[in-house]
Amino acid sequence: MDNTANKAEAPATREVDARGALWPARFFAEGIDHTFHAFAGLSAHARRIPAREELFFWLLRNDWQLVSAMSGRDGLSLSERKRVKNSRNTAAGRQFGVRRAALRMVTSRVLCCEPGEVELVETPRGVCFASTPDGMEKRTITVDLVSAGVWLVIAAGISELAVGVTGPLIDNRGERGAARTPFSLQHAQQHAREISLARASGANSGQRTLDIPLPGNLRGAVTCDPAITAITAFGWRR
């Protein structure tokens, strides 16, 4: 793994304000062009497939009313609406609905179709493949969504990727139920990298891990193709 994040000699790029959290230039990986936009529901910047060397990111409020208002009544498929309605745990059902509606909202704009038309196939590791519906020119992207407290972090690209996020209120103990260690900002960024790498498919030693600037005490990273040289992000600016 080529971990190029946090190089001390990173180029002198501008600081980034991630919703009130100021990230210095040295945080960003050398050789990666970062572009940060405010999130606009009909942002023209997102209505295209990412280039091969590019990743898209979205930072959205983890809020049902906000996401459903942006997605419209067709924001979920019939089976997804049934899952939300029939969930024994109301909170879990609603959270699933928020995640799927957000995922369909952003991928539909990338694929230039309606939210309910996006074909989503989820892998065992939680990463999804989003495709255009039958009858359209077939286009597929890889997309990953992680809940991070009051935020949803979404990444999309045309190659393999996986996101890792950690914070003081996020439970990343995993299936084995390992004991929780005290939260420390000093180690949180490395933990986020390890989570993203563990969620990435296979053991591709050629993958690289890039840090993601997030609000507050959240720390994030994405494991992706080493050819990535550009990140276009929506929602970081107010």
C-alpha cells in the first residue's frame, strides 16, 4: 500500500474549511488536485461520470427530511420502501432509508437518470456498484457510503474504492467485538486508513490510501486506485 497521506513536504496548497474544521495544506497528499464545492441539489459539477483518475465525494447531513426532499418520492425502490416500512427497529429502518435515498440521489445525477432507476448491487463488504437502467447506455460506477454521526460520507469512482471513517462516537469494533480503545485524535487518522484498507476488496498492494478532511473530530480516508490524481468534493463549503 502506498500511503501518501500527510506528507510533511506536501505542496503549499490552500487550507480547507470542512464545515468549520480548518485543515492545513500539509494534510493533503502530494500530487492530488483537490477541488471543494458547496453542495447544491442540481450542481452541474456532479452530472457526469468521474474521470478515470478522479474520485467524487459528498458530505451530506444524515437527515431524512433533507435527503427525501432532494430525492423526491421516487428516491427509494419499492423493495427499499418495504424494508423501511417493515423493519422491526424503526430507527434502523429509517437510517437504511436515509442512506439509500442519499446514495440514489447522488448516483442518479452522476449517471444522468432518475433516483429510482439506478441499479444498485451491494457487495459483502458494503461497497455498491451503481449502474444506469436497462434501455440506457450502460455505465457503472463504484460507490461507498459511510454514516459518520450527523454526516453521510459518500465516495464514487470508476475503479475500486473503500472509505473508512472514525470518531469519538463511531463504533468500529467490528464483528469480533474487540474492546474499544480510548479515542485519540493522534491515532484516529491512522485508524481511518486501516478501516478503509480493510474494507477494500482483495489485498492489492498497489492501492493507495488518501486522507479525507472531515468536520470536527471525525477522521476519514479512502483506499483507491494508485492512478487517482484528482478529488472533486461537494458539501465541504457552506
